[in-house]
Amino acid sequence: MKRVLAAGLELDDDKTRIDRAEVHRYLCDESYWAAGRQRETQDRLIDEAARVVGLYDGEQQIGFCRAVTDGVSFVYLADVYVLEEHRGRGLGEAMLREMVERGDLTRLKWLLHTSDMHPLYEKLGFGVPNAKVMERLPPP
Ligand SMILES: CC(C)(COP(=O)(O)OP(=O)(O)OC[C@H]1O[C@@H](n2cnc3c(N)ncnc32)[C@H](O)[C@@H]1OP(=O)(O)O)[C@@H](O)C(=O)NCCC(=O)NCCS
């Protein structure tokens, strides 16, 4: 599925369109949560994703996010970014709306982690979880 946002700008959930080298570059070199991630790991995360949504300016990959799910009870949203020069124009919100409000996963429970983007996710219907939510961190 492809969606035109404005002249030259598109959302697309076609995995084969993902510029894997560029997504790896951003996440490995610029993100705070996946710094140093190996290319093989990143490729596997794309392969295993239930859905990815890419944001494109022509052929250039300018944003990305991915979703992981058991297909029944929950979806986990991860690796959300828009390149800095394209931020603040509603593109991140549009990309995330495509991910959470369209496609087959929209009726499931969505989970995510964020350090500082709570206002963005609140616009999309996410809330701070209650005390029923727990997490088990990987061993050090
Ligand atoms: C998070 C990110 C994808 C948002 O993309 P964007 O295109 O700039 O976001 P939008 O312009 O669509 O903004 C939508 C809403 O997000 C929120 N938001 C955007 N930037 C924000 C910021 N720096 N701090 C807090 N909230 C912010 C606002 O509520 C905004 O709505 P408003 O413009 O009506 O105030 C982008 O800033 C980014 O890639 N940041 C670095 C990576 C990152 O932090 N990813 C998220 C990890 S959880």
C-alpha cells in the first residue's frame, strides 16, 4: 500500500522498498536506542516485522517505523524516526497514523517505549500504562 502525502512525499509499507543501508545508518549512528546495532540485526528486524512503514521523498528514505506482533493480542511499535531536516511538519504523525490506524493491526493493543515523545504518541491514542504492565529486561 502506497499513500501520497504531498508532492514527492509518500508513505509505503512495501518492505522491498526500504533502503536498508540508510535505515541502518540512521538507527546505528543517530538514534539513542539502537546505537551501534549491527547491520545483520537490523536486516533481521525488518525481515521479521509484521509491518514496516517507510516515509519517502522521491526515492530518498526520510522516515521509518516497524511493528512486531503475535497477530492476536498485541503489537509492539519500534524504531520510529524522521530525518531531522524533515521534522516538525506533521510527517512523523502521518507515518504513525498510517501504521496504527490502517492495515491489519489496528484493532490490537499497541505497546511502545519512549524517553521523551509522549505528546506525539498521545495524539495517536497511546496512554501511560497502569500498574498491570511489567517488563523483564535482558541480562546485562
Ligand atoms: C519523533 C519524530 C519521529 C517526530 O517526527 P516529526 O515529523 O517531527 O513529528 P510531527 O511534526 O508529526 O509532530 C507531531 C507531534 O509530535 C509531537 N512532537 C514532535 N516533536 C516533538 C518533540 N521534539 N518533543 C515533544 N513532542 C514532539 C508534538 O505533539 C507534535 O504535534 P504538534 O506539532 O501539533 O505539536 C522525530 O522527531 C524523530 O525522528 N525524532 C528522533 C527519533 C525519535 O526520538 N524517535 C522516537 C523514539 S520513541
